[in-house]
Amino acid sequence: MSIPSGSLPIAEVVSSSITRFTAECVNRNDDEPNLPARPRFGSFLKVESEENGISVIAVVTNVSTGPQDSVHRPSALGLTRQELQLAQPHIFSLLRTEVHALVVGYMIVDRMFQHLPPQPPEVHDFVYQASAEDIAKATAGFDFLRLLTGVKDIPVDELIAATIREAYQASNQDDQFLLGAGRSLSTIMRSDYDRLLAILRKIKPIHEQVNFDGLE
């Protein structure tokens, strides 16, 4: 296992399959101690499974917060978040934040495989933010984009764009990464030109000097 020194889990798997998992976030939010840290849409996660020795890499497809049960349902109180923290801080501890993630690859020791794992993560495995090194391995060659384009029940184009933006930041804003992603998308979506352009427009504002004109 290759958890970075000093890193802490952000969530714990509560259900899983070969293609995706759901994890409940843990309370490690310094700004609001009673609320869990919530990963960004499209960001990369890593699940360390001691049971099968596989490290699963996934991207965040949704984050939801709600009551822990049907009894303790939140209601509007007319107070700001700061006022609630002072007056009724226990309210936030009654909420549960879940992160939903799509599996895009896995690691055995330090070797990355850009396809679905032979086994899903185990329930109660810890979930971590993937390191820049893990993200670089998971996105090298852009095979992960084919896994993303095949998903039907989420806003896939938004997810693709967000995931590329996250990987771009992890690459120290390497413009060659963006160009490579654009070329790969143009191959995958060669029969859907309008969709390709829409995704490229969502990526391009990161760095106006990146020229996708040759792809468009």
C-alpha cells in the first residue's frame, strides 16, 4: 500500500461494486469541525483494500448530504451557518455526507491498470484523496476517458471536463496534458462533433493559451 505519509482518510466505503462505490465522509473539516470534508466533483480518490491488496482509483460523480435517518430530518431555522454553529452545533453531527465514485482503474503495488479491477473495494475500506503521482498514473494514455464516456446515469460530459481539469491541476498545469486529452476525446467522439466541442469549451477556460483549434 502507498498511502502518503501523514494523509488521513476522508471517507469509508459503505457499498461497492466492480464499477463504482459509495462512501460516507468522516469529520475532518477544519473550517467546520462538525462537518466532513467533501471531495470535489471530478476529483480522484484512492481506496486501499487490505483484504485483497488492490488500490482502487475512482473519480467523484456526486456528493450528497442529508439526515442520518428518517427521524432527524433537517428543517429551515432562519439562521446563518455561523449562528447555527454557535447555537446548535449538534445539528451538523446529525447529517451524513456520502460521496459516489466511478472506478477508473486500480493498482497492485505500484503498477497501474487502467481498467476495471477484478474485485470491488471492501465495505469499510478507507478512502483517500489520490496523490498527484497516482493521478498521473491513472490518466496516462487517457484510457480512463473511455470508461467515463460509457456511463449513462450521470452528467457524463460535465464529469469528463471536471476530471480532466482535476488531472490538469495535478500535472502542474502541463498544457501538453490538456492537448493530449483533447486529441483522445476527438478520437473517442469523432462521430459526435458538437458534443466534443461542448466538452472542449468546458476545459479551455483553465488556460486560455492552450489552443484546441486543431482539434475543433
